[in-house]
Amino acid sequence: MKLVIDEGRCKGCNLCTMVCPYRIFQPGTILNRRGIVVPVLDRPERCTNCRLQKLHGRTLCGMCQMICPDQAVRWDEERLFERHRMAIEF
Ligand code: SF4
Ligand code: SF4
């Protein structure tokens, strides 16, 4: 699974940057076409959901998704044979 911020929905409130225990969401610096500074993801493969959501069959942690007022955070299925990075933190 791949963590995604939907740029079409995000309003740049940065609430997500305050709740992630891994600090995966970081304040962005670049204005997008809508004039919004969308947060950036720092090594999102560290997210518990990216690596374990399927194994457990439910959303784990999920604080970023819960706090987002615009439903802009989601996890996408990775395509078959898509290259992806793995990270495990203890
Ligand atoms: S689900 Fe939890 S660990 Fe994963 S990005 Fe969101 S807040 Fe961070
Ligand atoms: S909480 Fe949602 S709307 Fe706010 S910056 Fe994060 S992704 Fe964007």
C-alpha cells in the first residue's frame, strides 16, 4: 500500500504534520496550481499502514487520515511490479 495526499482535496492546514508519530508528513514549501502548500511525505514507506494494513486487514494508526478535515489522505494499492521501498523501524 502506498500513502497518498490527494492534492485536489488538501487545503494545506498542516494538521496531518502534527499527529504522525514518525513525522512522515512534513510542511511543504511549494505552492501548487491551486495556491496551496501541500505537505510533503518523508519516507512514507515507514508508515505502519503501508507495510501492515493488508496483513491485518484494517487501517492501523490512521491518525493522519482521521484528523484530515478534507479526506485528502488515503492509501493506494501498488501496481503489480511497481518498484517500492520498504522500511522497518523498531
Ligand atoms: S497512519 Fe500513522 S504512521 Fe502512518 S502516516 Fe498516518 S499518522 Fe503516520
Ligand atoms: S490534514 Fe488534510 S487538508 Fe490538512 S494539510 Fe494534511 S492532507 Fe492537507
